[in-house]
Amino acid sequence: QVQLVESGGGLVQIGDSLRLSCAVSGRTFGSVAMGWFRQAPGKEREFVAAITWSAGRTSYADSVKGRFTISRDNAKTTVYLQMNSLDPADTAVYYCAATKIYIMPLPPRTADGYAYWGQGTQVTVST
């Protein structure tokens, strides 16, 4: 079994920064990808960012490019999402996800590419 546990969400103001963490336990792989998705009330779940574990190749949604940074710590088997210049539009539940074995050079950008999901962590950005 693979378990993903997110942490780091909270209530912040416009322009603030926040770092989300996703701790991965259980079976680990070198050839996997990790992703962050978010879902606001009444909205579809949307892709935010993703990274391949081995090579560290990244992909970002246009809405967060330049503001958010995804990274991973191999030793700690943890993936991070550094969020800067936060805006109320970023308010959502943020989910961490992991693929099964994945060998493509770039990580998947759609939810159906991921097999394991965390419980989500709430991020609220106030005016």
C-alpha cells in the first residue's frame, strides 16, 4: 500500500506564501510521478503541478506558473508545493497524488494518470 498525507494548508492573506508537504509511505518507486491538484467548491478538480521523481522534470498549470514551485526530497520521500503570491483564486482543497510506475519523461497532467491520493489540505486566501 501507498499512503500520501498532505500538510501545511491554512488561512493566509493575499500575497502571502505557503508550503504544502506530502509525505509518502509504503512502497516507493524510482520511476513514478507526483502531482498536486486542487478543487474549489463547485469547481472541477484541476491540475496544479507535477514532477517526475527520478529526473525532477516538472509541469505547471498556466495559472500558477511562476508563482508555485514543486519539488521533492528523495531521502524523506516527500513532495512539496511552494506557493507564493497567493490570491483568493487559489483557495481550494489541495490534493497530493502519485502514479504507479511511470516512465514518460514528463509527468501526467490529468487526474486519471494518478493511482494514489492524499486526503487533501485546505488552503484559504483572504482579501
